[in-house]
Amino acid sequence: MSQIKRAVSLYSLQDKYARGIMTLEDLFSFLVDIGVEGVEFITDQMMQGTPYPSEGSLKNWDRLIEKYNLKPVCNDIFINTKLYKNRVLTTKESVKMLVDEIKLANRLGFDLIRLVSMTPPEIIEPALSTAEKYNVTLALEVHAGMSFSHPMTQAFIDVMKKLDSKYVGLVVDTGIFCRRHPRISKNYFLGLGMNPEVGAYVDNIFDQGLDPLQYFESRTGNAHVFPEDLKKLFRSETDMIYAIFCSGYENSKFEILDDYFPYIKHFHGKFYEMTDDGAEYSIPYDEFIAYLTRKGYDGYVASEYEGQRFVLFDQPIDDLGQVKKHQEMLKRLIQSTSR
Amino acid sequence: MFDNYIFTENTFRNVESDGKLSGFELKTLIPYYRGIPYSMIHDIRVSVDGNPVEREKIRFSADGEDWFTLSEMETVTTYKWEYGTQGTIYVDQPGGLSAGKHEVTLAVVIRVAYIPVPFEGVRTREVIVNLPKQEEITNE
């Protein structure tokens, strides 16, 4: 059996929380009910006052962790570099924010922080001694649309390799392994009035084994410039927005990660739509788990549901059902995959 | 994408102060998946029956206690609009909104650390104002 461990990012269930349908405790209870081992948490999302939450919030967290016995696996944080309208934060200001987040992560029992893509790489080294002192690893998210080819991701990787510390690494989001464009996104945009030919154009890119960034680059010399034959299909702003958003799904080979073990600290098991036969529509999780197992990966894969984004006004969101199905799939694949 | 969080149903109301209608308010969730300081609220736009409300007439509060104009909010870094908290948008308009049926559109724009262009959520709802009881019903 593979040694991979399972977690759920509460990002997946954000809609239930935002609308006051489920409290943080309800979410913890749900995770335990479906047999989850670890929890990933966006402090800015579900702990008020972050990075300076009240004593009451901290005690409530301690109580929930003890009562439900979930392991705090990864703390997702954001440096608000655009705090002010008229300027970007200085490095010193950003470092101070990161230091405060490290202390909070440690207080909450996390030993891993996920830094969002585009986090300025120059703040890592000044915060490293704090990360060591508090035993918290700083890992940049490698996310589709901003993954290995992105200059900011490469700049972070340069810093990571230079520092060569076990406290600096990567969190990889499996949205970089989309073999098909998510169907629910296409259907959502069709519902908003997208020209069906734009949807078909993007699907065709994936059918060729490519992704939009690669395809646009090959056609126009710039991954962010659309080919003329795509632009001719634009009838409304919705068509153009879809064309921009489709770059947020990449179609990379798993081997793109070969050079990055053991810098890889954690995975976001991104999913958009669990199908009735227990698979993810876009991402081949069977191949992914087999790949990680061959690599000897024994960390966590945290379910991160993104399907709640593609829901028209007032339509229901089956986030609980989708997370349960994703976890069942992971469990089945982990148990049936041998090294 | 985040339009679903904008302009919570049944939250429009005319506001009375000192015995007179001073304006109207409506509530909304943040068009994002986490809380941010008020200074990252890039813009709030309200229009009634297609007519934009003047920017200077708009106030925002997430706690319902302390209110800020859009230009004041640019420096407000210690108040946070938390995820899952209904923020209130108040429009200073003596007499409130007149009786009858109106189309009210709310747009909330915020800055996000890792995306170059600000995020925007928009929603239009039909609002029915009944005077003099100032009761209202909102529909799709």
C-alpha cells in the first residue's frame, strides 16, 4: 500500500461556512464523519482577526482539534502586498507580516505554511530564522496558470535552491495535471451566454495533449496572447473571460515534478467534478497516485474542491457530496496502489 | 465567479434616523474566499434603475458600528471584512428610495495579492419599496 496520507482543505467547504449553514465545528465534524485524517486551513477565511485572532478563537481551535482529533496539516496564508491602493508593500513590511503568520501557524499546531503563488521570494530568507525557531516550513504553491514556467515561481525556486533548507519548499496543486478542461466550468460559462465555439476551441487544445498556455505560446509566441482564429470567435466579454480563465488549467506530465522531490512538502488535490464512476473529470488521479507512490511520497494530499465557483445564481452546491467522493477515491487508490 | 456572494437577498431597506428617512442600505458577502482589511476594498458601486449613485454618498461597515467612505477606507488597515460576515453598504440619500419597484445593482471590487487586476462581483436585484412602513421585498 502507498504511504500517502489524506487531508481535506476547508477551502472545499467555504460556501457552507460563508452562508452560515455550517460552523467551523460542523466542518470538523463532517471531516471526521467521512474518515479524514488531516485538515488544511485558510486562517484568513475561518479565523476572525487573523493574524491576531482573539484568545477565544484560539481556545475554540484548541478545543476542536482535541475533540475531533484532526491533524493540522497545512496553513494557507496570504501576504497582503496590495494592502494600500497607492503602493506595494516594502520587503520589510511583508517580512513582518510573514513572521506574524509563522507564529500563528505554530500556535495553531501547523508545521507547514502554504504561501500563495506570486508571494515575493525576497521575503523568505529574512523570515527563515523565525521559520526554524517555530518549526514551520514555508512552501510556495505551484498552481496552474502560475506554475513552473512563471517567472515568480522560478524566482522562488531559485531562492529555495540557494537556501537549501528543509524549511523552504513547494506545495503542488494538481490543477497542473488536467487532461481535459473542466466540464463544469464550460457549462457555467455556456449558462452565462458563452459562444459554444469558444468552449469547443479550448476542449480541442486539451484533446491535442496541450494546454492553453502551451498552445497560445506555439501559435503567437506569447502564452498570454490569443491566436486570431480564437479572437474571431469572441462575441461577448464572457467569451474573452473564458479564454483568460482557461489558462488556469495546465496539462503537464507528472514527470515535471521529478526534479523537485523532496522539496515538495504537500499536494493540493484539486478537483472540479467527481463523476458518477468515482473519478475526477479532468485529472487522472489513478495515474497521479501511482506516480507519487513510485516516488515514495509519504506526505499528504489534501482535497481542494473548486467546483463551487461554477454555479449560476442560487443553484445548489454539492460540496459535501463532492468532497466525500473525492476522499473515497483517494482512499481506494492509496490502498490499491503498491510500491 | 463570486457574483453569488453579492447583494444578499432581502437585505435592502430604507434607513430612518431622527424620524426621517436618511438613505438606504443593503448587505453583501465579500466577493473573495477570505477576509481582508478594508483598505483592500478597491471600489463599491451602487446604481438604482440604471443611475449610478455618487461615490461620495457610499459608506461601508462590516461591524455595523464604524462607517467609512470609499476614500477613507484607502487607509483603514486595522478593520477587517471577514469572510462570511455580511458587510453593510449605506447610501446617503435623504428620503430613501421612493415607493415602488426598483432595479438595484451592487458591484464590489477588491484587490487580491496574486492577481494583477482587482476582483469584482456584481448582482442586480429587483427591490420593492412600500411606503410609509418602509417594508421591502427583494426578488431575483
